[in-house]
Amino acid sequence: MSFNFESTLETPITIDGVEFKNRLLNASGCVCTSGEDLNMLNLSSSAGIVTKSCTLKYREGNNMPRYYDTDALSINSTGLANMGYEFYRDWSVNKKKPYILSVAGVENGENLEILRNLQNSTTVDLIELNLSCPNIIGKPQIAYDFDATDELLRKVFEFNNLKLGVKLPPYFDTMHFNQMADILNKYKLSFVTSINSLGNGLVYDSFNTVIAPNEGLGGIGGSVIKPFGLSNVYRFSKLLKIPIFGCGGIKNKNDALEYIKAGASMVEIGTQLVKDGTSIFDTIIN
Ligand code: RRO
């Protein structure tokens, strides 16, 4: 079966009132931490800017080396290195395109405090609430705890007036897709991003770990995770009535179109953006 969706990536789309000129975004964490990074995204052909996930205050992140890649995969344990939410909020005045601020509070109540402090921003278009950072030692990925996810979203939507989506980790079991979808369907979310890296992978090179933090364990991205990204987008696009931002192992136009076929409205480029820089958006569109 074939249908003509070749031009989809260039087709504008409106997500909860926010207009995107095409379907390409960076994945949070990739070329989006410093002001220089954000400037490069601003000047690129991407449809919008997604910031590095941020916390209340600046974080140095984990020890180096904390990123490594091969043709097939990447592994990172960045440890939420970021400038603090005020930097990303204030930088948004420079945006020439939709601005998606990613939030990933670590401590109890941190997500709520950041979101409360963002309520008056007029230049942040969307929030991507990251429920799936795999690299904070001793802190579980929120979205693998269904009750904690429900509780957090309930508290957020008691006051939240922002347009807000969530970023999920990969799920591997039908029951988990259904359980998470039942929770997400209770709230007025603008979108869902699926998937974050596959947590706690281990990569050796010549029997040595390739990253330093957490005994070498880190989040896996790149081509090897594409089948899981696709299945998660496919499942959630059937179970939810909101746009899905597909992410995981997109290297080229064909990969991006596979995500559109699976049900994504937008696609986010991670590892390949780190490798190629922002020219990847031109390469994919052309
Ligand atoms: O900063 C990180 O270590 C990190 C984050 Br917040 C995330 O959501 N996903 C990832 O692979 N790394």
C-alpha cells in the first residue's frame, strides 16, 4: 500500500494554535543548551526550537566524557546540564519561530515551581514537560511510575494555563501503552513527544565503557532505537487524540516519513543533529 505523503515534511501544521512552517524540530538536549546553540536553531530550517530540559537553577551536569556515538547509536549521560529555566524563558524573546521550552525538574515540587514561574511568559509557545530523563542517579523516570505521572499532571493542571505536552520514555508492553494513554487522556495536553532515549544502556569499546558517569550506563539514541520510536508513536497515535511528536533514530527523510506514516505530526531529530549540526534540517527536507 502506498499513499502520497512525500511532501508532508514541508507542509505547515498548527498544533494547539501554534503555527509550524514544516514538521522538523530538534530533539531536546541536542544543540539547544547555550545561547549560541539556540541562535543556530533560530537560523536553521527547523520549524521551531526545543530547548534543553531545564531545572530551577543552573546545572553543570555529569562528568565528561558523557556522550559517545557510532553509526548505529549514541549514548549519553549528560545529567541535565542546563542554564536554569530563567535563561530559557528569557531567551525566548529572540525567537523567530515557535519556541518549545522543555522542563525537567528533579527535586520534589520543582516541576510545579518552574511551571508556576513560567505562567506569565508571552514568548514561550509550548512547554514539553520531560517525564523521562534516564540519567539522574537515584531519581526514577517519572513516566515509568504511572501513579506519580497522574499525580504530577493533576497538580499541574490545577493552575496551568500554558500549552503543555509531555515527553515519554519508550514502552515495550501493550498494557503500559494503554495505562499511560488512559492517564494522558484525562488532561488537556497539547501534544505528546515519544520517545526519549532508551535508559540505562551500556556500550563498550575495546572492553572499556565509553562514557564516565554511572559506571558507563546512559540513554541510548540513534538508529538502533528507531523500531521502538516507531512502535510507540504508532500505539499512542491510536490511543490519544492529540498530535504526536515522533523522536528516535531519525537520520534522513525516509526515517522521518516512517514516523509520519506511524502517526507523528512532527518529528524531532536528535543524534543526527549532534553529528551533522543544523544543516541536517536542510538535508532532510531536500
Ligand atoms: O540530560 C540528560 O542526561 C538527558 C535527558 Br534530561 C533526557 O531527557 N534524555 C537523555 O537522554 N539525557
